[in-house]
Amino acid sequence: MGRRVAGALPAGALAASMALAACGGLGPSEELTAAQKDIAEVKIGPPAAAKADTDAAASTASSRLAIAGWADHPARTYRPGEKITLSLRVSEDAFVAVLQVLRNGETTLLFPNKYQPKAAVAANTVLQIPGPGDPYEILAPASGPELIEFIAAATGGSWLFNRTPTGSAYFASLGFTTRSLAKEIAESVKSKKGETSAARQSLVLRVE
């Protein structure tokens, strides 16, 4: 199956993206549905971490770990059924999960997936989803907004990093967004002592 691969961002653009993720700020929160906000507002990392900014690419992090994610359309606007390529970068070696949350709360684990099964991502390298040559596509839904959550942790114990698709599916389904699911996600990235180096970023895609 054919697919379009977006080019990697220049180094300067990547640095700017990481800086933006650290301070927050892309995409209006009023676009998100209540179901999507359950996930967008989940707190990742130690209690001292700043609250995630649902208005945009907001990143909360402890230590030096940060994650930046972006889509192949700089304006983050897609037509229904249009192909989407996501990219991400972490500031340190980390384990990463990428979630798609539709307006009705249906949540899908886009990464790891059938063709990219390993959650470990090396520091300062650009990871594309789908990867070059992967025989699957991510398509914009019939209506938006579409919430993409990028989550990174220094340790790989979270079920997010180990969930696998069933049968012939490319992605693992996480069901429909609830406060319980959001809490499970936050708890899963904590260490046994209740803390771990973790970071997240929210990206809102418009579908018009």
C-alpha cells in the first residue's frame, strides 16, 4: 500500500519544536471534546510537574526528559481520510507511546504497533509513524478534532509500552476515554517509589 513520508525537520526546527513543547502552546483547547480532555489533562510525571496545557503541544517533564511531536502538515489541518504522518523526538533515551483520541473518546495506541513494536527510542533521533516502508497508513477521521498524545518515560514498565495489537490489527485499541483510563495511564508511568522521569505532549489536529 502506498504511503507519503514527510521529510525530517531541519535541526533548527527540531530545536524550536523541543523548546515549544517545554513551554506549551499549540492548538485551542475549546476544540477538544469532554472525552478528549480526560486524556489531554492527565498529569504525567511527579506531582511537582506542571499541569499539561491542553491548548497545545504541552510538555510536562522531570529531570531533562522532554518529548516533541509534530504532524506532516505544519498547520495541523487535514481533510477526512487524508494520510497523516507523525514524527517525534526525545531529549534522552526513553520509552514512548503515541495515542490517538477521537472526538467520541475512542482511543487507539498508534505506537508501538504491529510494524514498530519496540517502544524504546534513542535520544535526539527523529522517529516517524508510519516509518519508511511500513505497509500501513494513519488516516484522518471523518470529523475532528483529533487529539494525539505523545508520552515518554525513562523506564519501560508501563503497559502502554507493552500493549500489542490483537489478530491482524495494526494498532492496539484502548477502548473509549474515561477518567479511569486517564488515571491508569498516569499511574503506569510511575516507578515503584511513585516517581519517574516522564514527559508528555498533546497535539490537536483539525479535520475540515
